Amino acid sequence: MIAVALPGIVDDFGASFASATWLVTAYLVVMASVQPLAGKIGDGIGRRKLILGGLVLFLAVSTGAALAPSIWLLLAFRVGQALAISVVLSNSYAVLRQVVPASRRGRTFGIVEAATGLSAATGPLVGGLLITVADWRAIFFVNIPVVLLAIVLGWRSLPRDSRRGEWREFDYKGAVLLPASLVSIAVFFLLLARGGGPGQYVPVGIGAIALSALLLKLELAHSNPVIQPRLFKIRGFAAPSLGVGTSNLAMYSLLLVIPLLLTARRNYSPLEIGLILTSLTVGMALLSPIGGRMADRFGRRKPVVIGLSITAIATLLPAITGSSIGVVPLILGLGVIGLGLGLSTAGMRTSALESVASRDAGSVAGTYSTSRYFGSIVGSAMLAGLIGVNRSNTDGIDLVFIVVAAAAFTAVIAVLFMESRPEMQD
């Protein structure tokens, strides 16, 4: 919903588009940073209490976001939303990994991805309708009844925690360095895409490399790291992680740039934009269960390669036509992109979560999510740099479409290295 709300937020607060994109970038940075930590804590002390606590926090900060009087307070509440949902997601996936047998995991994660896709499908449409009827604040108010229902259902159905205080040395340095590294990387890509001189982006790039190198060194030496660098030595984890990161770069860039194109260049309403974006997310929702069943029957690799290949080929249309693309070709192209993404998501996640024993599923789910959101962070930062303060920047929009295609084809190359039937850890 935030994608269709950005133009209204910019107008309401008199902010630049580059500033408003931090509502997305900061959210993604927190998601990428907190999920591995939250998953690891859940592995140690139990997942039920963290999931329910995260839902309560999400309820509170969503209310705050709806009432925010400035873009900076709105940003703070968005960070709170990301913190809360990170705790919920990493531990929810870990619960599924723990209770679902290996023969049904692909199907199960396909259903989960379908539910995610369905919410994503209805998000732009519902968001556009709410903004048309009220304003952008309504997209935060609508969370309140949904989260209340989730709290009730979670209280009744989540398995009781069986662990009591199983916890090792906390990785404080990693918890600080991970978000610092991600922010510095985001700023680097923003400055690089903006086209400033080397004096602007080179120092930031050097800082990003230094922070990332220090993080890697500390995490490899720590007995209980926030993220698990050694997981990337496992093909069953590394290949889908790179695939999901680059495919997410493509998807998030599209979700953010298309509302700008349709608002600034063609004067579409939020509701109309929501309907157009639905063509992307409906495809994801429809094919995610099918992709999950295919992953169980034919192996994890095949549906992932097929799906991301379909997505990559479909991204060539906007890359070639640029901002002059017609609405009908845009809708058709987005639909095909969504179908390909839906076919691939369950197989990638299942492969990654099967790479370690179920007792460590929370930390693995979090590290996988960090890879996923890393691509989204880079995409949103580059978008802010390419578009800048001018929302009708045609050259910037054209470049974004080219970046989308390049990222999609990179994802295909990455998942070619996946194992069809990786050795499953129970």
C-alpha cells in the first residue's frame, strides 16, 4: 500500500520524492537487520511469545503512523512497523519449518507465499481505494482490525514454547554493524545513481566496504552471530538467497517506479494505479501454490528456474520501451512478471530453510530474509537517486526499467546453481 501512498505523502508534507523513499528504504533496512536477530532469539527462548509481542508492537506503531504530524515522525513509526513485523515473520517461518514434514514443505510454503501474494495483490487496490475515499493515513488505520484478529488467532493456535532461557552470548557488535552496513550501502547506491561526482559517493563506498568487512570478520569469529556468513558456503542456501535478492530488487523497483510514472506523466488516480499494480501481485498469488507443489514433485530447482526465466524475459518489454510503454502492454507485462515470481518463491525459500537443522530454522529464515531485503534496499535507494526530486524524470524512469531487467536476468543465473534435491536437514 505504501507504493500508491507515496505521491500523496510527498504532497501532504511538501517533501521531495527522494526523502519519501526513505519510508521504504528505512523499513527494508530494519527488516533486513532485525529478522536474523529475531529468528535467533526465537531459536533460543521460544517463538510464540515473540510472535505475539511483535503483533502488539505492530498494532501500536501502525496507530502512531496514521496520526503522524510530520514525515520524520512517520518515518520513525515505519521503522517501528518494520521492527515488529521482522520479529513476527522470522519466527513464523521457523514454526512452519519445525512442524511441517519435508514432503509437504514446498506445498506449505507455496500456500504461505500465495497468502503473501494475495495481500500484496489487494494492497495496491485497497490502498488506492482508501486514499481515494479518505487519504494516505487510512492505509495505516486499516491495519488495526487485521492485527487484532491476528493476535486472537495467534494466541489460540501457536504452539506453546518448550524452551526456557536457552541463550548464548549476544552479538551486540553484529546487531549494530549490520544496519550500519546496510544504510551505508543504500546511501552509496543513492549517490551513485544520482550522478554526483566521485567526491560524493567514493568516500561512502569506502565506508560501506569497511563496515561490511568488519561485520564479516566479527560474525565469522562469533559463537552466536546475528547473521550466518558460513551459510553462503551451502549451495542449497546461497543460490536461492542470491536469486531472491536480485529478483526482489527488480520487483520493488517496479512497485515504486510505476506509481511515479502513472502519477507524474499520465495523471492517474491512486485507485487506478492500485488496479494496474494488482496485475503483478495477482499473478504471484495464483502461481505460488502451484510452484510449491512443483517443488515437492520435481525438485526445488526446476520451478524456480522456469519462473525466474519467465520473469526475466517479461522485464525486457519495459526495458526496451521505457517510460513510453502503453498501459495495456504494461499491465500484460506486469502480469507475466508476477506469474514468474509466484512460480519461483516457494522453491527458493524451501531450499534455503532445508539447509540446516530445524532447531536453527529461525536464524536461517532471518538470514535468508536479509538477502531478500538487501535487493529491495538497493532497488529503492537507486530509484531515489535516479529520479531525484523530479517525479517526471523520464531518463531516470528509463534507467530504472533497464536495472530491473538486469537484476531479473542475474537472478536466473544465480538459481541455475541450486540443487534439485538438496540434502535435507531435520
